[in-house]
Amino acid sequence: MDHETILWIVFAIVVPVVLVLDLAVFQRKTHTIKTKEALLMTAGYIALALVFAGAVYFMLGQEKGFTFLTGYIVELSLSMDNLSCSC
């Protein structure tokens, strides 16, 4: 089995697990999310993406690693326009 297939299998397992954890465990009770909690969750998701980017980098090479990281940064920056202030 080649490295790309392994990464796809890991990706296909990790994404549903993270979604279930986020929706069923971390958000079990309805509450107002404080700044500290939001920052910790954001840092955790960014760390998870960086770990995956490192795995892509070391298993598939520099070009694919930086391609993933570039795409992740672009998507993260585009999601910022969805934030609105009710000031």
C-alpha cells in the first residue's frame, strides 16, 4: 500500500471521528461559547491540520505538503468573511 492510500484512509477515519467528537461530545450542552473556549478549539483544529500537513509533507513530498498547507490557509482566510459583528 502506498503512502497516498494510507493518508486517504487516515483522512477518511479522522474526519468523521472529529465531527462526532465536535457535535456529540464538545457541544453536548447548549451554552454561550466564551473567547477562551473558542480560541482553544480553533488552536486544536489548526494543530490537527498542521499535523496532517506534516504527514503529507513527509510521506508525499514537499510540493504536495505545501499545496495542502496553502489550500488550508486560503480556506481558513476565506472563512473569516463569514464572521460578522453585531456591534
